[in-house]
Amino acid sequence: MSIAEEKYVSFTTFRRSGERKSTPVWIVPIDGGAGFTTGRDSWKMKRLRSDPRCELQPSNGRGVVVDGTVVVTGTARESTPEEYQRIAAAVTDKYGVAAKLIRSMAAVRRFISRSGPDDSTGVIVTLD
């Protein structure tokens, strides 16, 4: 099974100091690598803009890595708007109702806070 076929992945980025920061993400296969959605201003996006290196490892929904699994390395970049649409569709296909529910809750949150348009983006990971 490829890393992009896992249900959850611990996605690790690197601070400028070199310190690792991990967060669980939903992951989908895209363009021979992997992809996921996130906020354009999320910390993981800020870290990727200064250092595109990343590590992925199968995990549970809380980011606890699965024993006996290996770390997969790669480089990540922000997707184009077209790539984001493909990633978002793949996430909806793979995660179904849960993905739709999360998007709906985010839309309600934006409406209540009047925070403006959706700031979601995609991340494309090219695996080593």
C-alpha cells in the first residue's frame, strides 16, 4: 500500500531551526504522489514556503504513528487552483460524508465570523 492510500498520515514539516513539527492529515493519491487540503495561512504552509522538505508516516487520526511503519520523505508545494479542485474532489471521494461535513462546518464558521472567502489550498507532495 502506498502512503497516499493510508487513511491518516502524520505529515512532518521543518521549522527554520530544523525542529520537526507533525500534524495528522487526510491524504489522497495525486499526480503520482500525494495531496491534501489545508488552510492557506496554516503553520504547515508557512513552514513549507521556507523549507519544502517533508516526511509522511501512517498514523491514526490524532497523529500517533503506526508501529512498524516507515517514514516516507518528499518535497511539498502549494497547489495551483486547478490542482486544489482535483485534490478536494479526491478527498470527498475518499472520505465521503466526513469531508462534506467538515467543509460545511467551515462554511458556517466563515459565515458567522464574516471572515470572507474560503482560504483553503492544496498541498502536492512529490515522494522521494
